[in-house]
Amino acid sequence: MADETTGISIKEQLAICIRYFDTNSYEIQEKFFKFIDVVDVSGENIARTILQELDRLNLDISYCRGQAYDGGSNMTGKFKGFQACIAKVQPLAIYSHCANHRLNLAISKACSVASISSAIGVIKSVSNIFRESAGRIHKLETEVQDKLPHLKKGKHAFKKMCETRWVEKHDAVLTFLGTLPCLPVVLKTISESSESRGSNTFSFLHATQSSEFLVSVVVLAEVYGLTLPLARKLQPEYMDILEAMKLVEVTLRSLREQRYKSTDTFKKIFKESEKLAMEMGTQINKPRTTNLKKKKKQIKLQFANS
């Protein structure tokens, strides 16, 4: 199993893990192998580098029965991709697109809805405002202790939203949602102080109180609540494909049920949003709707009859 990333040293590195069956304990093991610096990230070069490392450690590629990577073209290409180059050497090494990565891609695509994308952007920005200042965190902690004493210590600390790991995004959204009732007072205090210069705190104060944002955050928490168990279960080394398929079916069934009962589901979400708004000292305003103008319709019908 392999994945490439740019480390803090600004070097492209390939992280390698090996999954194997331990004949002593009769258990599946999954061990980190090593980091390999790569300059040329083409599939052919990565494959050549890996094969050289395996040979140096006397690990015989002929025993390999599987490959697992993300969906990048340099890794999955049918002709010159990493997996294709390894398959030429060992045809029994079947490639599998990482199931958790595929889940991340599906959720990411679903989050392309404008209101949801906007809500995620606001959460990131507000979290950064607090994360970059110890003084602001102290103000938030003081407000949380006064207004939300039931929150456990540390549960209100904003977490960085990782772009690729949706498990961590879920935790970040839930933490933000739990702290949200305290934000208006703290953001208003910060916006009125001299330290708010350049932080757009006043804008985010209004953004976090908007009806669209509040509903979107509750929707995010609801959907993440359905997909989080699957995301966590897909990661352990003891997971096999049959167990994974069962978990996928359970998650899909839950999502279909939510869609089938969409009216009841949204009523529940809207009720939670109203409760959250009340705690924040604001209210949810429903979008204004207009009825079709019957007069024009009648004129058209008269014209048609004539």
C-alpha cells in the first residue's frame, strides 16, 4: 500500500505500508515500511524505486497478492501507472482502489452543493481565527465555561479541517457545532477590539448567525453521522472485503431511508436548527416563496380558447 505526499520539508515522499499474514500468530498484520523520497512521480519511476527497495530488503515480489493506492492517474493508469508496472512483474498482485479514499471522494462530490461548501469555508475560517491566537482561545474557553458547562474539557477546541481525511472533518464539524452557541458573544467581543484588524471577524459573526449557515451545519453533522462509522471501520488492518461490503450496504440503506423520508428528515433537521438559533440569540428565517400568478394563467387560457 502506498501514498505520495509533500512533507513539511517540501519534499515529495512516498509512504509505503505492507499488509501480510503472520504465520506465527495467524493474524493479518499491517506495518509501516518506510518513506521514500521521489522527484519523478511518474508511475514507472515509483514502481522502479519500490522494486529496488523490496529487493534490497530481500522481500520477494512474487509473494505479493495485492496493491492498494488512491485514484491518481500516476498510480492507477492502465498502461504506465504504478499498479500496471507492478502487475507486469507480478500479475497476481491485484490492484484495489482504497475503499476509504473512494468514500472520501463520494462525500466530497456530495459537498459541492453551494450552501454546504460555503458552510465548510466559514467553519475553516472561524477555526483559524481562534487557532492563531491564544488570547482568543482563552476568551472562548471562558464563555464556554459560563454558557456550556456540560461540555467536557477540550471538546470545544477547534480542530483543523483536513482536506483528505473526512473522519477528521466530521470531528471538526461536531466540535464546531457544540461550541457554536458561544461564538456570537466571543466574535462580537473580538470584532470590537483592536486585535480584530484584518481578521474579518465582524463578517464571520454575521455569517455564523445566518439561517442558511445554521441549517447547513446541522445537515453536515447529520450526514457525517451516517458515514463516520463506515469511514472508521474501513481503516483497521483486520477489515476484509466481505465485511466492508456489508458495512457499505448498511450505510447506503440508511441514506436511502433518509431520502425516502426526506420530509420527516428535514423537519427534524429544521427543528434542531431552530433550537441552535435560539441558543445563539437569533432565529431561522424561512426563504420567501411566492405563488404563481393566476391572472396571467387565466389570460393565456382565454387567448387559447378564443
